Amino acid sequence: MSEEIVLLNNNPPTSGVGRYAYALYQSLVKLGLRICFVSWDKELFDSTYKSLRHLRLSWLYYLLKFKYLSAKLKVNASLIHIANAGYLASMIPRMREKCESIVVTIHDTIPMGLRNGLSHKVAGRALENVFLADYCICISRYVQKNLPEVLGTIPRKSRVIYHGVDHALFKPRSKIQARRKLNLPDNKFIIINVGSEEPRKNIPALLEAFSKIIRKIPNTILVRIGEEGRKEDRLINSLELRDKVLYRRASDKELALYYNASDVLIHPAYYEDFGMPLLEAMASGLPVIASNRCAIPEIVGDAGILLNPLDIDGFVHWTQEILENRDLRVELSERGYKRSLSFSWEKCAKETLDVYREALDEC
């Protein structure tokens, strides 16, 4: 491989990090940049990986496959952009000898104590290699500000460049038509939550709040786009919510429809470095109730309701207000949509291209 600039990714396009890498690459090409995109998501997240998930061995398979792919990779480039400073950051020392410039995007500054499992801890320790990069792109001011706490100091150069959102995909549509396409009821309020079951996502608080909401507004259901963990499954049963909570998996096109079909997004995460569902929901004209922690306030701004993630009664109160007050729903919908227009992949690509130029000029 002989290219001026290489963008390296290891995440599927359905994940937040993978969506960033794919969207950034496509937007850079539209700007006329000659760039080689190397993505290992199909190799890493193959059928073997999926079959090992129920045995909880998928992370070990991933790690072994990652080491094989990274050892096989031969790069001859003026600049390599590592799209995610997780496992990929472990490759920086070797690439330092072969590339004039290295740019790395930092998505994750979650403290080691909050990391879920050994695989996340390994990825977290690989983050320390960002000191060998020439430029670090941080996806939020919170990430940039948090680097000294996680790494002990700040890398030599860093810049905040926000993610974008695909406004052609995530946009306001007919709620009735979206519900019919997704086979969702027309006569119920729908609360949506999008994300993993990681402890930092605070799903137990969401379920406890929902159990109180349906006492006030019985004709309400909760749609969770993500996987159902064992703890969540037990809590749903103990709160007698089994027929009120729907777990769904969704493609990007389906996810856009789920936002359109819903009445409010609740995102109570107590640790979030960005929060793509917030931006996607706002772009879809969906009112947002979210935590007031970490990067969430700088993404949502004054376009949503922000609460202490432990304030279950607050989530109940504001959800009821939004569901029962049409004027408030419309106001938050308009504010959120307007806020989302400040984020685009074209803007992300242009700012990233500026970083490439600066990094190469310093070689």
C-alpha cells in the first residue's frame, strides 16, 4: 500500500466510532482528498466473533485477530489517521518508525474503574500510546479537558472536532408512517433509549423511572435499541415491565424511523464522551431528556432537558410534561433540530483536513 494519507478503522459502521470513521472517509473524498480507507470491521466482527459472544470469549478472539491483522499491515504513507485510540493505539509505536505523521482520534476517556470487562481495560491501557502521535483529535471539549485526569498530562497537540450527523438520514418524518413501517402501535406514547447495556449508560435508572411513568401514563411503552443484559432482564421482570419494554436491533435506516416513531428520547448516562443518539434524535425532531454529566451538555446545549442522572423523579416529571404538553414537545423538537444543524460530517471533514495539513507542514 502506497498512499499519502491512510485512515485506519476497526469498528463496524453501526457503532458510534465506526459511523465516525466511515462518514469521515466519505466526506473527505467529497472534498477531493486522495485517501486510503483501511477498515477491519468485517474481519474482526465476523461469524466466529458472533458465535463466541454467548461464551463470553469474543473479546479474546477479537484480540488475537487484531494482533494478526496489525502484524500483517504494511503501510507506506505520509500520514496515518487512527480513527479510534483504543486497540488501534497499540500500533502507534510501530507506525511511528514508518510514517511522517500520525493523527489519532480520541473518543474515549472513560476512567479505568468504569471500564466494563478485561477487553475494555486492555483498550484503555492502549490509549497511553497517544503521546507518540503528532496530533490528537478530541470529539468533545470534555474529552480534551479530561485527558490529564486519564493520562496524567496532555498530548503535544490536541484539537476538538465534533462528530457530524447525516441530516439526509436523520430528519423529521411522519410519526404515523414510521410506526406503521416498524409495526408499532398508533395509540401509545413511545419512549426510546438507544445504546449498550454498559453500567455507565444507567439503564437501571431508566427502567425505574419508566416503571413510575406508566403509573401516571399507562398507555406508554419503552423501546430499547440495544442488547438486553442479564441485570436488565431481571430488573424488567421484578418491575413487571415485560409487556411494556421492547428490545429491538436496528439498521441505520430503521433507527432513523424509530426516532421518528417516538415521542421522547431518554438518555440518563452518567458517563458520556459525546452521545451520538442525542444528536441523531435532535436531527430527527425528537425531544430529548438527558443527563447533565460529561459531554452531554455541550452537545445538547439548551435544546433539551438536562438532569442529574440519579434524579429518577426528575426524569419521571419531565417525561410526563413532554408527553402531556404538546406545546412543550413542539418547542423542544424545534430547538433540538435547530441545534443539530450546527453539526455536520462536512464540517468535521474540513476541520480534520486542517489538522492533516498542519501535521504534515510540521514534518
